[in-house]
Amino acid sequence: MQQGFTLIELMIVVAIIGILASIALPAYQDYIAKSQITTAYGEISSTKTAMEQGLLDGDTVATATGSSAETQLKNYGWTSSSNVASITGFQLNDSADNKVALTATLNGNVAGAIKGLQIRIDRDVAGKWRCEAIGDTSKGYKASYLPKNCTDVTSFTAL
């Protein structure tokens, strides 16, 4: 009497594993993309309190882009140690109107679907914060990846 599995039984098990993997892998990739966007949003949102304090102190900073934006934002608690996002735009009280805008681009070690995604948080003159994001759907980006308080847009609202 022989013991073991037949070839048919082994093929059925492999087929079942393949089906499960084909369902689980896309779900896992979506989960990773969502978590990386949430991480980037959390990192840039952590500077809100310091920027509010800067407004109360009467700080005025001209609009800055690129590496100079990160340099300006370091005064408000930003550390450039993020491997997910980099600051690509910053505005604080540019014309003494209490407006703030901060744009980050996901260009670090992130999923391909969200590479190049831009997240912008801004504060209007009434003190209300909002979050907007622009992603590239041709890379597989989905608006469902965004945190609940972020809006998917095609261009950022002018301040």
C-alpha cells in the first residue's frame, strides 16, 4: 500500500493557491498604496500646528518651491528624513492674508501606482484646512487610496 498524494490532488492544490494569490495580490498592493499615501499625509499634516503658530506670530514667508520649500518648512518642524514624500511647494502668509499651502510629492520608495502623486494641504483665510490630491490614473492610481478627508482633483484650487 502506497502513501502520498496523487498528481491530480497536487494539481488541484496548486490551482487553489493560484486562485487565492490572484485575488490577494491586488488587494495587498492597494493596501500598500493606501498606507503610503496615509503616511505622507500624516507627515505633512504634522506641521499644521507649527504653521498656525507661525501665522499667530506674524511670520511671512514668500512662496517657495523645490528644495527651498523644504528649507523653509524646516522652521516649522519638517524633517527631510521621509523616504515617501518630499516637499515641492510651500506658502505661509504670503500676502498677510493668513493663507497656508503645503504640497508634497510622493517620489520616494512608494508603490508604482502612486509614484508622482501630489498631496496639498492648505488653510483658507477662515482657518479651515483641506486636503487635495492629484494622481496619475494611467499608472494605476485610484481615488479610493486617499484618506477620507482628501479630495481627488485634476488641479489644485488657487489660493
